[in-house]
Amino acid sequence: MHNDAMTDLAALYALGELEPAEAREFESHVKTCSECESSLASYREAAAALAFDVEPVTPPPGLRRRIMAAAEPPPSYVHVVRSGDGEWKNIGVPGIQSKVLFYDREKDLVTMLLRMAPGASIPSHRHGQHEQCVVLEGDIHSKGVSLRAGDYQCAFSGSVHDPIWTENGCLIMLISSPHDEPV
């Protein structure tokens, strides 16, 4: 093997980054090559020094739990959408985007986040099923009803929702029929 390639292998071997077969091949080679043996000794010394060259840092509380939770796949009976997952899509109304979290085909219900820019409004519509809404951030208003972060509303199946608008923008979670009808 070329000397530069063997030098690269020596560095990877010192860091423990070679696959088992490559490691065995390198170990055989280094027994017969004093140049690679010397390179390996230098890389091992440098790798050992790295551990003592940085200031120890106390990790923030809960970091281990968050890393482990992110690394473990959820059980098969759980549907998880992480905050960075999914795609925000324009719904055809200016200033409003949605992100589908779950579609229950059996019940024909969709759970989604709806993000509205300040001043945006949703036209009047008839509910195909009960619509549940939780305001997560901001405000929404509709004919005498104002909701703010933490407020919940359920509009019943068949009811007509007057236009909904937001003054300051909002983020809401909806569980509703994907077949609401414009009025």
C-alpha cells in the first residue's frame, strides 16, 4: 500500500476508527514496517493528549435524557412527529400555513398545526365533523369569541364557523374533518 495511505490508516487506527478487517490488516503491516510503527506511536500520543487538552464542561441538565430520547425510535404503537419533522404548506389562504401531524383515515379526522400571520383570516366554513381547537400561541377571534394561548374550543359537526382572524398571529392545533365546506 502507498505510504500516504498507510499513514492515514495509522491515524484512523490510533483513533479506533478502522473496521475490524482493516484493523487486522494494518496490525499485520505495522509489525513489518518501522515507518508505520513510528507514525502509529505519534498518532497514539496525539490522540491521548486530545483527551487532556480541553476544559471539562458540565452538560446542561436533561441533556442525556434528550439525547437518549432522540436516539431511541418510538415504539411501533406510537406516532411521533418531532418539532423539526413534517412540512409547513400554504393552504391557499394568504398568511396561513398548515402542518399535518396525523390523519386518522378510519375516523376521517386530521390533526394539524395551523400557523396564521398577523391579520390573516380563514373564511366562513361548515364543519364536516366536530372541530377541536387549542391555541398554542397568539390569538384568534370569531364573532364575539376571542381565544388566547391555552384556550380550547369545540365547534360541533354541521355548524357554520364565521370567519376566523388573528390580530397578532397565532399557532393553533386543530383536530377536524378534512372535508369542511366553504360557505
